[in-house]
Amino acid sequence: MPLANNPKLILLALLTLLLTACAGVEPQDYAGEGPSFRIEEYFDGRVQAWGMFQARNGEVRRRFTVDIDGTVEGDRITLDERFHYADGETDRRVWEIERIDEHTYEGRAGDVVGVATGKRYGNALNWQYTLALEVGDRTWNLQFDDWMYLTDEHTLINTAEVTKFGFRVGTVTLFFRRADAATASGTP
């Protein structure tokens, strides 16, 4: 019987296509990639970052820099982030992150709703959390799906899909550079 004449086969084919289209990348997919990204090593010390937020249509809505001071004590990582926006606004977020096991991290910050969770394999970390963002006189709970990729011992690239109620609001892109990178490369 031809496929066109069998509604059950057509439905099965459509469901299979839908399910495979929904399958995404998993942190384990990067297990063999290097260099190995361990946030407790990368963020131990000073790190600078440059970033932007793009609305879902691609328009750059906000540009910013971040100065980060990281301290590590055992399995606990503290990141003191100071944001400087192009419009002159400043903000601060202090992360308390705990390494749970070889691949799993949990984190908390004042504007994070609940617990952030992260999975690390190879050169990648997938970090997921809900951020309570003040927008005018309202607070929006936005979901962040962060992917961080270590490209060399000094450089980290981060992209985050931002959603609300499952709909894409925009994308955050960040480039991190360890403060000791200039010294290591001989750059003044």
C-alpha cells in the first residue's frame, strides 16, 4: 500500500520528523572537545567580558561590558560581576556556584529565581536558569539557556537564548577574556 493511501503511516512519519526536529544538542555531545572547560579554573581570578542583547528580530538593543572577580574555595565558586551598559546604567550580580560532581554545577544569585543548573563536558557548559529582570515597573521572569565554549585557555564564548513562556525574546552574546591573557601573550 502506498504511503499516500495510509493515514497511519503518514501520521507516524510526521511524528518521527517532529520528534527528531525537536532533539537538540546535549552537553555530552562535546565530551571529546578541547580544551577542557572547568569553570572553577577559568573564573579563578579576574575576567572581563563584552556582550550584547539582540531582540528576536536581530536588532541590538543593549551593549555592555562586565568586570568579574572570581574566587574559588573547594567546590564553591563566587563570581562578583559588575555590568557597565552603553547607556550609562550599571548593575551587579554575585553568583554562588557549587560543583556537585565532575559534570554538574548549581548556582544562585539575588536575581535568579530558584537554582541555576549546569552540565559541563569537554570544552562546553550548558547553564540554565530563570532571571527576574526589572522592566519598567514590572518584573519579568526570563528563561536563559546559556552555552559557553572555551576556545583557548584565555577565551570563552557564550551565547544564550532568552525565552518567556516558551517564546524566544532574544539572544545574549558574550566574549570572555581572562585578565592574565594580555600578560601571557605579551600584549601591553
